[in-house]
Amino acid sequence: MRNPHAGEPFDTSDEQIAGALLDVSIPTLMLSLVHMSGDPELIRGRLKPAGLFLNEVQGYMTEEDKEEARGMALETIRHYRDGGCPEPEPISAELLHEMMAWLVCEDVPAEYVPMLMEEMGLDGSDARRLGAPGDEAAREAFPVVVIGCGQSGLLAGVRLKEAGIPFTIVEKNAGVGGTWWENSYPGARVDVGNHFYCYSFEPSDGWTEYFARQPELQAYFESVMTKHGIERHVRWETEVVGAAWDEGTATWSVRVRTKGGGQETLVARAVISAVGQLNRPHIPEIPGAGTFAGPAFHSARWDHAVDLTGKRVAMIGAGASGFQIAPTIAGDVEHLTVFQRTAQWMFPNPNYHAAVGPGVQWALRHLPFYGRWYRFLILWPGCDKGLAAARVDPDYPDQQRAVSELNELTRQMFTDWIVSQVGDDPDLIAKVIPDYPATGKRTLQDNGSWLRMLTRDNVDLVRTAIDHIETDAIVTVDGERHPADVIVYATGFHANRVLWPMEITGRDGVDLRSMWGERPAAYLGITVPGFPNLFCMYGPGTNLAHGGSLIFHSECQMRYIAQCLDELVVGGHRSMEPRQAKYEEWHDRSQREIKKLVWSQPSVKHSFFKNAHGEIHILSPWRLVDYWSWTKEPDLADFVVR
């Protein structure tokens, strides 16, 4: 069977190939040529990328060098095509490491190479897939309930099906996608390049944008679900309200509420929670909100029956969702008033709304390993480099402004971008430049659309606090009335209420919510002592603010969980849970580490990363390579196995 990453054979004409090469990433193309020709000298000459930056896929090569590379590529591709598009011979590990370093213009440390090779899967294998554990009878006696069918719950279903373990996915919505089902507001799109924001084992050559919008993302997860036959395992429009552990039978009784309001109980040997952290909308309690006469809704519960054309719209909140909504609707509404507590730092990204050209799609589909190297190219700059800019130098002066010299350089880069887009408007500049260190909150992506939107005549940015809401207006504390026909709450989620509002009861009747309080924790973000055979995906301490992709984290977590299930099934064990000491040591170590990073700074206020005490329990402070290593295989010495 042909390696799926070797590309589909083609008979494209020279003229069509030449046209396709006008779109592609030239450095990525050159590595594909090495595979096609078997000649590493192609990347050992003068033609090479000149630098690395997130989302800069041409490596700052000059137009002259890119044109020369296209000519060389056309000759190599023609020869490959005329030879019948044979599957390229495998390349040595040493040469692959050299190719990595060449593409990103810097050394790739040896500790990263195994993780990157696994992520790229150049040999066509899926290293994170596990075989079926034990015999069929043992597997059939071990049913699993998965809570949620977003990206992590769907992944759990795929892996459980591959392992031959019976499972039921319980999903409160009517379709797959989680975040990408619920957030259908205008302008909703991913802020991680979607050639990386997809499963490593299910790449897509059909993306129409580099940062896909919600409908395309939801359709991607739908296609994965269909391909792997997961839908028949899903209970749609059914919500888990609670789960209780029975020590006598070593089972979980999972209580669900159906669409009609009735309740049922599902019995499982293990439960995988895949509910995420950003799925329970938060609407602030504002005096008078209930008296507003017009439509009012949360961004994650967008009312598509409301036509905003010609309306006066008030949007409360301007974080990640509001940042996307406002530029999309500003041209249609009569007036848009944006209420923002704190300004947001943004990463300049000219490609944020850019379409993927047909040439790139052709290369992804046909050129050997082009898609794998492109995935690596957008992964590496955002892998662990963000931690350096986030790390606090305690000796750096003026911690309100920046936390280190590198963080100050990041601040200057972000500020230069803001000023370049806003122009000569000192009042607006003062409103949109944050007064806290760069990357202190979720850093947003901007191609200029947000900042240019703020310069429109029909848009006002209000930084004054809201006092109350009236039937047709929002009134700020300075007494000014801001008329509104519609209110959009882009006010985020209850991110720190992990697994809420489910009632999870463990051994001896311990309630998980009461045990956690405002400090949720799980060993490696996955398991909790006293709650046997309960596994979390996207659990406490696993959200990412410094780079990477939640899908990458989910794949690490599910491989770890699958191996735990393997141990339970093959070993004939009743249960497993982490040792209390390991759990506490992990949480303490994570807390010490996260306090060294900018997100914990007192100057960073109104951050959903923080709980009411200013502590952070939902973010990962760790390098991706460390988390990958720690979750590669469970250490049974860390667990109590019964």
C-alpha cells in the first residue's frame, strides 16, 4: 500500500505545474524535491530560507531565489511525473534531522526529534494508535462512556474503536465539533494554522483558508466522524448530569438527561471526560439586563434569526470572540458600540483571512510529503518558543510594562503593528495598547481587520465601565447612554469551573467539585485520586497559552488513556487511580512553574486564565516536548491498581 503522505500520482501538465508552484511555500517544496529525487544536495547549495517567523512560510527568500527554485522544481517534478510518480524511498534519520534544521533555519534539538517524527508520521504509520488489548471477551466486558463529542471526544471514539473497546459518546449538542458546533457567530475561525490544527492521522488537503472558519472546521470533524464510523456510537442531544463510582462493582453509573427531559443511567467501567474548558457561557450580572427590550444573546449561543442589518448593536466584551465578530458585522449595522474592559495584545498575521490557493491544494494532494513538512513548518515556530517570551525575569524593571527583555521586544513588535494600523489617532491608540505585559492574556491574531474596524465612523470603542442596562441602551458609570437595539455578550466562559455543572462522585461519596473548589487539578491533567477509572481530556492544567495546538495535547492524552485502559483490560484489574502523593507533587510543581510566567503577573487583570484568587489552574506551564514525553506511556508506579 502506498504511503498516504507520498501524494497521489498525477499527470498534470508542465504549464499547470508551473502555475501551481506560484502559490506554494518554496522551502517546503524544496524538501519535497529531496524526497522525489533522493538528492540531498538540492538543499546544500545557495538556495535556502533566510529566517524563521510564525506564519512566514516563504522563509524570507527573495523573489529571485524563489523563481530560481521554481525552475529547479519544475524539472524535478516533471522527471518524477514522467517516471510514473513512484513512492519515494525512505530517507535516513540523519538526513531528516538535517532537513528539519534547514527548513527552520536553526538547530532542532535532539530531544525534539522523536516527537516531531511521530507528529509528522513520514513513514505513513500512526504511532499513537494502539492495538486491541486482551481478548474480545475482556474488551466487551469493559464498556466506556465518553462525555462530549468535540475534537477530543471524537478522537477518543476513534481510538476506542481501533482498540475494539465498546463505547458510547454522550453529546449535549445535535452534532459533532464541540466548540466548532456551538460557536457559529459571524467571523468565527481558528487562530492556529489549520494544517496543524487537525489530527495528525487525518490531514486535509482541502482547506480553503489557512485559518479556517467555523463551518469548514465543523465539516472537517464531521468527515472524520463519518470516515471512522463513530456516529452510531453517539447519543446526540443528551447531556451527562452526573456520574457516581460504585466500589462494589467497580463501575461508573452515568446519569444522562435526554432531549425530552427524561433521565437514564449508563453503566461503564471507565469514563472519559472530553467536555473542554470553554463551553459554558458566562454572562455577567449587570443591573437592568432583564429590562432590555431587544434581542440579547451570548456569542456562543448566536441567534441567527436576528438580522443585524441597520441595527444599533452593543457588544459587551472584546476578547477572542468579540475580536472576530465586530469586524464581520460592522459594515452591516447602523452603529456598533464595543465595550471593552481591557485592551488585547494581538499578533500581526497578514494571512489570518487568506485563502489557500489551488496551487497549494494541488501540492498538498500530489507532492510527496509536502503536507507533512508544511505541518512541521507551522508547528515549530509556535511549539515552545512562546514560553521564552512568557518567562518572568524577576530582576527586570517595570514589571507592569514587561517581564523580561525578550518580553519587551515582543511588546514593541505588537505595539508597532497596532500603531501601523490605527494611524494618527492618539485617543484610539491610548485605548487599544494594553497596559500589561505582552502575552499576559490570550494573544489574538490580527490581519488589521480589528484595528481598521475601530476607525470606522459607525463604530465606538468604550473603555468606561458599564453601570446598568435600560430598555434601549447601556449606561456607563459616567452617566453616558449608549443606545442599542441588540446586545451581544462576547463575555467568555466559566473556564475555571472544570467539568461543571456535572456532579461527579468518587469513592466514599466524595464530590469532585467540592474537593476541587476553585483549584481544579489532575495528575498530568488526566487522572484524579479517589476517582478510579475517570480520565480527563483537556483537563485541569492542560490549556495552552504559549503555542502548540489543543489537538496535539488531546492526542498525547488519549494515547496515555488508551494505555491505561489496556492495562485494566489485559491485567484484569478492577480500577486504577493516581497515588495521592503523585497528584499533589504534580499540582505543586505546576503551580510553582506557572508563577514564573507572565500569565500569573498581578498586572494582568480580568483574565479568564485566573480564578477569583488570582491563581491559575487551567493552563499548562510546560513545554510540549515535556508533556509529550510524560504522556507517552503511563508509569504504573504512579498508580494504585486494584
